[in-house]
Amino acid sequence: MLELIWLLPTFPLLGFLALVLTGGRLPKQIAGPIGAGSIGLSFAVAALVASEFLNSGLEHFTYEAWVWMSVGGFNPGFTFYLDGLSMVMMLIITGVGFLIHLYATGYMSDDPSFARFFSYMNLFVSAMLMLVLGDNLVLLYLGWEGVGLCSYLLIGFWYTNPANGYAARKAFVVTRVGDTSMAIGLFLLFAQLGTLNIQDMLHAAEMQWSVGSGFAVAASLLLLGGAVGKSAQLPLQTWLPDAMAGPTPISALIHAATMVTAGVYLIARTHPLFEMAPSVQLLVALIGLITLLLSGFTAMTQSDIKRILAYSTVSQIGYMFLGLGVGAWSAAIFHLMTHAFFKALLFLASGTVILSLHHEQNIFKMGGLRKALPVSFFSFLIGSLALTAFPYTSGYFSKDEILLGALELEGVGFWFWLGGVVGAFFTGIYTFRLFFIVFFGDSQAEHPPEKEVGGWHMNGPLILLMILALAGGFIHVPLDAVFNHGEAHGEHHVSGLIHGIMIAVPLLGIAISYLFFMSKTFSVEKLMASALAKKLHAFWFGGWGFDTLYNAVLVSPFLFLARVNRKDIIDSFYALIVSVSQAANALIVKSQTGSLRWYALTVAGGLVVMVSLGAIL
Amino acid sequence: METIPVEHGFILAGILFCLGLIGVLTRRNVVFVLMSLEIMLNASGLAFIVAAARWGHAEGQVMFLMILTLAAAEVAVGLGLIIQMFRRFQTVDINVLSEMKG
Amino acid sequence: MILVTLIAVLFVGGLACWLSERFNPDLPRLIALLTVLLDFALMFSLLGAEGTSTWVAVFEAPWISRFGISFYLAADGLSVLLLMLTAFLGVVAIGAAWDEVQERPGFFYFNLLWTLAGVVGVFTALDLFLFFFFWEVMLIPMYLIIAIWGHENKNYAAMKFFIFTQVTGMMMLVSILVLAYFHYLQLGSLSFNYHDLLNVSLTGEMGMWVMLGFFISFSTKLPSMPFHSWLPDAHSQAPTAGSVILAGVLLKTGAYGLIRFAVPLFPEASMAFAPVAMTLAAVSILYCAKVAFAQDDIKRLIAYTSVSHMGFVTLGIYAWNEQALQGAVMTMLAHGLSAAALFMLAGGLQHRIHTRNMPDMGGFWPKVPKMTAVAIFFSVAALGMPGLGNFIGEFLALIGAFQANVTLTVVAAFGLILASVYSLWVLQKVFQGEYNNRGFDDSHLTDLSRREMLYFAAMMIGLVWMGLYPQTFLSMSEPVLAQLLSESAQTLVTSLEGGL
């Protein structure tokens, strides 16, 4: 039964082929079932395989489809590797993916390029499954690049608007920077350890390298480069907010639930490598912490509903990185899962809101939608509670585990914990700022919604995700075998005070948000009155000036160089040879008068010269 | 038998050659240029004959015969060209006929 | 004998095309297609053949015995791979020319087939004199193709192409002659035979100079910095079929020459030169990618990307280990297909709207959805998407090169980023955005025809095959490369011992 694992990426791939080879002309009645159905089948197989795997008691299972290439000791295969970690990932991808696909059949139903949309989506799921199931880093890299491509295609899905194309290219190129770092990491690992099979590589690394050795640091740094690119962490986080140009289900699937967490998966997958490079691991935590704080600030200033959610995604992945960095591997993956639930829920619900308001995304042009859009309202309520880690929602359990993990770290652990708690405070503010502005107060909409867009295939996934977002924290993630080498993880023992703080701080955030945006006890206008506040606001709104910085430091010089050297300076060297010989030619041409007498005279003169020379010598 | 000194023969050939050369360089009419060229050829022919007689070798006379044939062929082709030139340009002045400048 | 047949068929077919023109102007293309297909079919007989050594087919006849020159052809796995690429792209090129070439078709197909014949000769000749002969044979018909059927600035481009290749070809000729002379000095007889010349040991400064003669000639053809500047002109002016052959096949003869001759004949000099060659390669990758991005002319852009991609080939060859060499070979094959397809797309666009200027284009997607899909596929292949052939080549080349030189590999890897920048930029400029028509006649802007789709589909299948199951190709070249590696290693060891 476990052998069926090869069907997982195959179904979406077949769906993709079916949709593409028909030239995107299939009618919605057929394209929809193919697009969503292939993922549904995949999920069914995934569930089957997962239950079989759990019952079998195996630690891991490998299935080799074929050897990809075999070149002098370098022989990666199309080999799938199943263990607790990849099992969790594949269930999230197919499960949440299926719900989002189902939702998208409704969301995209008016789009003329319906079949094209689903073809990209299917290709994405297939690539993502390759990424998490690959037993070697090359296959992982295939999935890694594949999801990047689909992300590019889907962000630029509405291609007539050049801004979308720009966002798509930005996403691809920025992540490619990370990918290239990762590729170099792969080269290094192969050159030093002679294999790219993940398990073999990790064993070899443990055998050959000592903790903190230069190679371990370099390799894990390079892999980290790939991870921060894909997961939109500092310093490569700038692409994600722009990526919201894509259709909303894309934002839910790719830019919240699955692809952007690939970096977390990569680090978790190669965690022994990071454990051998403690300085890099600390850097992971630091990157996570700074990212979650910076993007928390930014999220508070945004006005576009999807950009708020995007920054919140960056921030939540920051938590996962923090978890990875402090060695709370299971907690990071657990948070990855719960985040997939509640962030997919929030994005899909925002999709319903946007569609109901005729593609309005500015939260200040919404307001009072509580009555008109009940399903979205409840979705947002539950999603927001989970996001702010309200007690006993799914986000509460996972975020708690990360923060407690941070606290266990000697030395700097407390500061990481503190940073995480402050971040949770911001989370409370920006999440409920969005919630209160959109659903309460007076309606500011230019086109008030007549009725909520919906139907079973849009509302069904929302309801299921609501349940998961609420109760997802009770799911036991079978990761002990992966991260603790079989030993059960001990419970955290911390004082009630710490627990109290962790519960209270997000609530405090919500309360402040309530006072500002709901009861209007405090006024935002007053806060914004001073010039400094305006400047700060603009600075945060622009995402801490990273885009400006990169434009000035990287993009503009490149464009300048490209423009200056359009004609290829090397070619002008050859042009120089040409003009020199042409000039010489022009000189010699003067002697060719065409007069016969002149020629005869030179011949005679030459003769005289030569004869007399001969006579003299 | 009194023989003409070989130097005399060579001097005569040299004078003839220079006369021909001067003709080539100074005449404007192509026909006269061609004639001067003939004189130069004959001058060199004379030099061959003198040399042949002096050293008693047959090659010099062979060369003279060859020069003779060459000159005949050259005159035939040259005159033909001149006629064509005259037909096309209505002149045989080589100062005017300088189409082949670079 | 089969090898002679392969070449003869093309020569005879070419003549037949020329002669048949007077009977019916549609006849030449048909004859050309059948000829190349026949050649392609004949090549399959090389696949099954197994010799005692790596050579699967050998033909040797005395030619000018006095100077030790023989008519010596032989093919091994590497040659066979490249021969098949040649025939395949030959078919594709004829397809590209099918409607485009209306003027003097007989002479056109004559030139096309003779170029192919020259290429087949280059890939099989093992006598260096014969090799040089075929090297020239493929040059002149290509010159005529550009000069007669090219676009607005064809004479300049054709002349540039000719002079670059001819001058550097002369350098190679000098090197070949010096090599043969040294064979005379060391072993007592003149010989141009590859196997004999392998025994010549040319070391020190002399070896370096003679090797450079080969290197410059091959790297001009490849092309690599700083000898690349003929390529953008030649490509932008050549008719589509010319570009296909040029990018797909002719450039590969340079890489083939490096693998087969430049390095094995002078292992010591090459090892000493390797850092320079790899630096040139890395600079080539980045520099040409950057220049490509700045181009407005879509064909010039693709031409510069070709130079950039060929940098990976040089990098792989001079890293001289198994992964790197396999990477170089895979890049040659995959780039042959992807560049040919991109040039066909650009040529198709030019045929339809009579411009190559990208700022005039934009938003063609809804008008030509199939063409867009094909363009996305090949752009993505060119930027090195895993699962397609180019990735295998570039990844292997880089992973091999990393073991030879870390710094240069890291520099070269940045080419992956730039590749994505320019590839996606082309897609944006031509296909995405609002429909943009700045003063060209778009009445002929139609989607790909069935015939065009057929060609593109064949190339797509090829690239996917290379990307997902490259073992088919790798195992053909593997014994050849292994032998080259071990031979050069032996020579190096012997020369080291001799030095001690």
C-alpha cells in the first residue's frame, strides 16, 4: 500500500497535462472537476498511505521510481522518502490544497482562463509534493524550482496588467537569489560528502565534520539562503507582499499555506546539519525574530486586506524560523500546520469579501460587513483568534510551543521569548484592526455587497477550515521519530506566570485594537498628528525601506550597466580593427590614380632603385 | 672574322630600351604607347641575341623567338583592346582613360 | 562505411536540391527533408552497434599518404549523440524554412545540406587534416545562407561571421601543421591521424601556443568571451533556418572540438590554461546575460543568451571531471534544442509581423495562446528549470566545476539568477501586458500552425526526456568521457614522471 506514494504527485501532474494539452479550452464543467478532483484523489491516497504508515510502525519508508541520473557517484533518483515530517507535509499540501482548489472552482468561475488557472495549480501541487517527498536534495530542488515557477505563473495570472507581471518577476527573481545560494550549498555538500541523498548526507556530515566546523557552517548558511528566499524572511522578504497580485486562492495556497513554508521544511529536513553549526542556527532564530517584529509593524500600517495578511504570513513564518533556530523543530512544523489552516481560512475568507465587494481590497472602503457577509465574518473571527493565539485555538498551542522552546534555550533564550511575545502583541493589534475595520463600524463601500458570494464549494472549505483552525491544535503530529531520534519529547515545565503572560499579551493587543478601531476611545488621527509619526508610518508602510534599498543598491546599478553597455563594448574593439584597416585602405587608395603612365613610371623607378641597390651592394 | 664587340650590342639594346621606356612614359596616344612597348620588347630580344652570339648558346635565340611570338600575340590583343576602347570612349588618350582608380 | 554514407547522402541530396529547382520550386524542400530524414534513419543503425573499443563505427582509407593524411572517419557515443542532434535539428531547420524561403530555394537547401554535411564530417573526422577540411566545408555554405537569405544588414553580418571563423580557423590550421611536424620530429613520420598525434608530447611554451591555436578557433565557434561578437549579428541577420543550425549545431562543433581535440591533445597545457578558460567562461556567462537583458532586438537577445549558456559548457570542459563533462555534453544537447526553438519562435514572430524590435510588441498572449505556451516552455527551459534538459546540463557542469574551482563556480552560478531576469523579461515584453501594436501590420499575427506545433512538440518531448531520464544520453557519452579522462590522466602522470 505504501508503494502508492508515487501516485501522489502523479495525479496533479496528470491533471495539469490534461488541462494543458487541451489548450485550456476545456469548459468549466470539466476543467473544474479535473483540477480539483486530481488533488482530491491525491489527498485520498495521501490519507491511505499515511494511515498505513502509522499502523506499520516503520520509522521511514523509501520508494524509488527510477534513477534520475548516474554520473560518477552522483546518482539522485526519483525516490520518495516518507517519514513523519514528509507525511505531515503531504497531508497539509493535499488536504488544504484540495479545500483551496474546491474553493477556487467557485472563486474563479467567472474567469475566462479557468482551465489555465487550474493547470498551474495542479502543476504547483505536484511540484510541492516532489519537494517534500524527495529523498535527495536534487529532487527537492526540482520541486523547489517547480513551485517557484508556478508561483510566478500564478502571480502574473492576470497578465494584462504590467504591475502583476512585475510582481511575478520580482517574486521569481528574488527567490532565485535564494535558490542559487541553495544550489551552491548542494555543490558544496556533494563535493565534501559525495552524496546528495538527504539521510546519507546527514550521516556523512555527522561522521566527517565536527560541530561548528567551517564546512558545516558554510553548507548550512547556503541552505539557509535558499530557505529565506522561499519563505520570505529577512533579507529576501520583499517579494511576498507584492505577490498578492495573484488571485486570492493562490495567496492562500502558495503564499500562505504551502510554498512559503518550504524553507521551514528544508531547515527541518536538514536539521542535523544546522545542529552542527550552532552559530547558523542562532542566526536562523535571529532572522525569524527580526522578521516577525519588522513585518508585524508593517502589517499594522497597511490598508490592503491581502497585504496585511501577507505581512502577517511573513511574521508567522518568522515564528517558525524562531522555533527552528531554538531547536524546537516539532513546534515549528506544528506551527506550520496550524498556520496553514488558519491562514488559508483567512485568505479564502478575504477572497469572499473581495469578490462580494467587486474586487475592492482597501479595508477603509469596507466596514460594517458583519451582517452582509456572515460566513466571512465567522471565518475571519475564528481565523483571527487562531492567528492571535487565543487560548485553545490551534495557533495558541503551536505558538506556545515555539515560545516555550525559546525559553528553554540557555542564555539568549529569554530575549527570543520576549521578542516573540512582543510580536504576539503586534499580531493581536494588526489582526483585530483588520477585523474591526472590515466587519464593524459604518459601511464605507462604494459598491455595497448585495449578497455574499458563495455556494457549497466556497463555503464548504471555509467551514472545514474553521473547524481545523479551531481544533487543529489537538492534532498530534508524529514527529518524534524525526527530530528526537525516537525519544518522546518531554513536557515543558514553566511557571504559571510565564503562561499567564503568553495568554495575556495577545489579549492586550486585541484590547488595544478594540479601543482604537472599535470603540474609538483612542484616536488614530491624534496618534498620526505629529510629523515624526507620519514619517514612521510611511517608512513602515513601505516595509522598512527594503525595496528602496534594493532598488538603489542592486536594481538601478544593474539597469544602468545594462543600458550603458547595450552595444557590447567588446564588439567595439573589433569595430576598431575594422576602422583601422579602412583608414589604411583609404591611404593606399590614393596611390591608385588610374593613370597608366604613373604606373609605368613607378615600375621603371622601382626597377632603377632595385638595380642600383644591387649594383651598390 | 671581325666580330662586333659584345658591349656595342648591349649598349644598342640599352638605348633602344630607354627610348621605348621614354615613349611609354611620354606618349598620350595608346597606339604609340603600344609601339613603344614593342620597341622595349625588341630591345630585350636584341640583348638575348647578342648574349647568345657571345657565348654560343642556343637558348638566347630560343628566347628571342619566344619574345617574338609573345610580341605578336600582345600586339593582336592590344590592338583589339584599343579598338574596343576607342569605340566605347571615343578617344585613345590614356590621360582620359583612367577609370581604374581606387 | 556507414559514416561515409551519412556524409555522401547529404552532399548528393544537396546537389539534387539545386538541380531540381528548375523543374519545380517546391521540389528542393521535399528532397531536402527526405535526405535529412534518410540520414537520421541511417544514424539509428549506429545505436545498436557495439565495437571492441568505444568506437562504434570506423572508416579509414588512404588519401594523401605522402603526408600521412588519410580519410579517417570514426564515431563513438559522443559523436553519435551530436550526429543525432544534427539530423534532428536539420529536419527542424527545413521545417522553419518551409514557407519562409521563397527565393532560389534550390540553392538554399543545397547550402543547408552542405552545411549539415560539413557538421557531420566534423563530428566524425579523426584525421586532423580531414577535420579541418570539414570545418571549412560547413563555414562557406553558412556564409552564403546569411549573405543571400538574410535580413536588412546581411552582408555585414555574413562577412563578420566569415572573417571571425576564417581567421581563427587559420590559427587552428597552423596548430595542426605544427603538431604534424612535431610528430615527424619525434616519431619519424608525418601524420595527421588523431591517435598518432595523441602520442606527440608537446610541452612547455610550445605546447601552450599550439593549444591556444585550437582553443581560439574552438572558442570562437562556441563562442566564448571575447570572441563572441560575431554571433549576435550573424543570428539577427540569418534566416530562421540558419539561426537554428547556427545555434543548435554549429556552436556545438566548437565544444566538441574542445572535448575531442584541444584538451586530450594537450593535457598539460590545458590543465595549466584551465583557470583562464574557466574565468573566461564565468565572465562570459555573466557578461552576456547582462548584455542580453539590454537588447531590444529579440534575436540579438537570444543570441547573447546562447553565449551565456555556452559558458557553462566551457566551464564544464575545463573542469575536466566526469560530472562536469557530462554536464557540458548535456548542455550542448539541451541548448541545441532550446535555443533552436527560441530562434524559431523569434523567426516565426518576425515572419508574422516583420519586426524583431521588442518595444513594439506586447500583449500577444490572447492572440497567440499556443505560441505563448511554447514560448513559456522554452524560456523556462532556458533559465534552467529542473525537469528539463538544460537544468541537468547546467547543474552537472556546475557540480563538477565546483570540485575544480570553487570561486569561479560560485560566480558562474549567479548566471542562474540573470538567466531568470532576461528570460522572464522577454515573456513580459512580448506576450504579457496590454496588447501593444506600434505601427506594424498585425493582420498576419496568427497562432502556430499544425506543422509548427509538430516541430515544437518534438523539441519539447526531447527536452522533457533529457530532463526526466537523462540516463539515455548520459550512458552513451559515459564510456567516451571516461576514456578521455583516463587517457589525459595517464599522460599527465607520464609527463610528471618524465619531469622528475
